[in-house]
Amino acid sequence: MTVYFHLYKNQEREYVIQLLYKLCKHHGIQRTYDADAADAVFVSMNDITLIKHLREASKFGKPVVCGGFASIFPVTKIYADYVVQGEAYNFMYQFARIKKVADIIEIQNVATHTKPAVVDEYIDYALNPIVKVSPRGYYLYCGKGCNIKCSYCQLSHSRTAAQSCEIGVVYDAVNLVHNHSNGKGRLFTMMSHSPWDFGNSITKYLARMNITIPTYNSSDINWRGEEIKCGMEFATEEFRAKFAKPISTSDIATFVQKSKNNNNTVTMYMIAGLETQTQHNQLMDSFGLDDNISPRIHLKYSYIDPQPYTPFADFDVRKKIPLDVKEVFAYVNKKNKRVRTVPIKYIAHSTWRTIMQRAKTHEQANFAYDLRNEKDNEKILRRCEAEHPILLGNKSVNDLLKISRHNYNSGLRFENIRLY
């Protein structure tokens, strides 16, 4: 089989594409830069904002095969002929052996608008490449899934549990990067939740992707001078404990002081839309008093994104609460000069993401797509109420508080078996 990868600008540099290229070579799938010469068009979609890119793929007049993190959304089955759910290792092996593209329908993790499929969790770590992504940065895909299972997180709920490669794979990769870069390279272990505590001997060769606040607080690793990325998510202890990671006020105070002592610049991810302005402002009291401007703590807010297959799947987007991030900064700046806030994307964008991800029919999908550039949130809500109210959702925050995230049934079916 011969395939054409329909890529957006610079996508060829991304890890997933390099992995797919390697799988093509390994299994004998031919690649072409001429769509007319291809048997199928491949699209890798890692976010709902790439829906335009997926729609464009049909212009080549060839069967469109969509994979990637966002491929599991129902709407992809409207614009793609075939959707690969989960990992690509078994799929690429089987695709290389079919006689005609239509036979793809028999592959176990290939879904269509009318055919459901399993989510394939099998990862062949031996085939994962080390990819250089910056002058000093190297990526290696080391695992998927997360046992914390935050209520809003599709990544957690689109896998049964966290999995990872053997620790020896990471040691070998570190040695390769170290030798290739004359000791200057850092390895990014691409995974949601690391199960390892390497210690200082190897940690200095790993790039920091993210860490939980409690883990950082209790770690004996020398973090001095490192950039730390972590998720606080919610303003109140109640919501952090129920929907995300349980982080107490004392945990925050410890983290803030330790990051200062270690000279760590911090990026802290926050979720807006469920709590009031006052609650977000009051969270800033936990950061304590500090007239120093460094090391910086950058608060990066985004509005809640209630995704399919999560406990938040049916959250009513009309109940989102707007947040003025500038007011949060003005409040905290009177107390702690280290803290800075990153501008938040307008609320209408998160509403559009939700309705696009929820669309299950051609009519719903085209309706949502036409609203992709609308910046007036109230206008989107009114249009949905009048034409497609089902896209808005019907659950309140109180409804969500009653749902157990660890026992939640997403309705997905999973398989984790090597087929070659």
C-alpha cells in the first residue's frame, strides 16, 4: 500500500509523524508526496482545532484515514472514511498486508460513522524512535494513560490504566542522547505520569515535562535551577480533590517556598470556568507574601474543556463562569511579586471546542464548524439553543460532583494485545 500524509505546516517535525514514518518503513508501507499516487490519505489529528485540516483531506479524492489523540471524537467519523482508535502499531502491521483500502474496515481498531471499534492500547516500545526536537531536546514516547484519572481528562479515560516502557529503555535512551549530543542533550520522556524515581544520577539528563506538586514537595532530587511544570487545576481544595489532584493549602505554601529555595521557574496550569472570581483570587492568598520578582511562577489558565468519554462529557457549557485573569494578577501582585498570569483564550473558543467535539451528525458537525471563528460566547449559546441544544450539555457542577471518576464507564472498549 502507498499512503500520502496530509500534513499542516511543520507537522513533519512532530514526534507522532516521525513515529508513523518509522512504522511505515518497518512494515513496508510506501510513502509518497504525490496524493494522486496514493491508495489512501493519512491525517494525524492531535486536537479538535485541526478539524479544518481533516475536512480538507477529502479534496484529494482518496479514502481518508484519520488517527491521533483527537481521532476518538465522534466528529472525526463524519469527515474521515476510516478512524484509527488508540495506538497505531497493530494497525500499521495489518494495513501493510491488506490487498485494497476497503479491507481496512476489518482491522479491529478502525471505526467508521456506522461501525464501532476497540481502542488499541498496545505500544511496541522497541519501535519508538528518539527524535531531536530542539538544539538540546530529544523526545522518546515512554507510555500512555494516567491512574489519577482527572474528571475532565480524556487522556485518562481513553485508556484503561497507565502503562510505560521498562526503565532500562529510558537508561539506554539517555546514554544514546548523551553520546550523540556530547553530553549537552536532554531526554523528554513522553508520558502522562512517570512511575519512576531515577535519583540524581540520571535525572540531570532528563528534561522536565511536568510533576505533581506533592511529588515535588516530597522529592529528594536536586531540582535546583530547573523549570518546573505542574497542574494546580482548580482554585478550591474541594474541586481539586474531587476532579483532579488533591492539593492542600499547606501543599501550595510548601511548593512556593521550595521552588524559591531551589530557584525553580514554575509554570502552573489552571482551569477556569467552574469557580468564581472570588475563589480564584482567594487561592492567591496561599502563595504567601514575597516582594521578590523571581524565580517566576507563571499561572497559565484555560477554560474547562468537557470532552467526550469523561465524567465531564455532558457538562452544560452555559454554566461556565467567566474569569478575569487580569483581576487575579492585580490581586496577587499586591502580595507576591513572583506570580505572573498568562492571558487566557476567550471563553467562546472553549465553547466552540465543546460543541465541535460533541457533534455526531453531519448537520451538527457542519453547524459547529461554521462557528469556529465566533468570539461572542452568547451568540454561540443562542445559536445552539435554537438549532442544536443537545450540543450544550445538561449536567451541572453538582451533578458532576456525584460522579466517581475512578469507576466511570466511558463506554469505550479496549484491547492491549500484540498482533504480530
